[in-house]
Amino acid sequence: MKARKAAGVTAELHFHDLRHTGNTLAQTAGAGTRELMTRMGNSSSRAALIYQHMTSDRDRAIADRLGAMIRGGGGVAGPEPSEKDRAGS
């Protein structure tokens, strides 16, 4: 209680809130399920999955990466259509 007051932290903030924030930030920084499990001391993935939130930034990064894979030929899309195909012949 003394440390919390000295740090200027209100009573509404709980230890679990700090744990959740820290692990969510770790996930955002790239930590996978196994790494979160290790950081938290969990033996099952259930708890680690709680911290793996989808963010708009991460969604954009995934979409960009998929687009690059497709454009580069490393994705699941088929080959580029030929000039003949594009002309409708």
C-alpha cells in the first residue's frame, strides 16, 4: 500500500491489470503463445491466449504480408494472367 501511494497509483489499479497490460504488450511486440506461457509461468496455452488480442495494426501487418506473398508468387494465388487471358481471347 505504501509503494502504491508513493508511485501515485490509485487503489482501482490491481496487480492483475499490470500483468494483463505487460503480457498484452509482449504479445504486440511479437511474443507467441509459448513465449507468453513461459513469461507467465503457465503450463497450458489457455491463459496465454487471453493476452493475444487482435489489433488493427497487427491486422494491417498481416494483410500487407499476405499481399506481398501473393504479389511475389509465394502466396496461394495462381499465376498472373497472360496478355491473351487479359484480352479475353
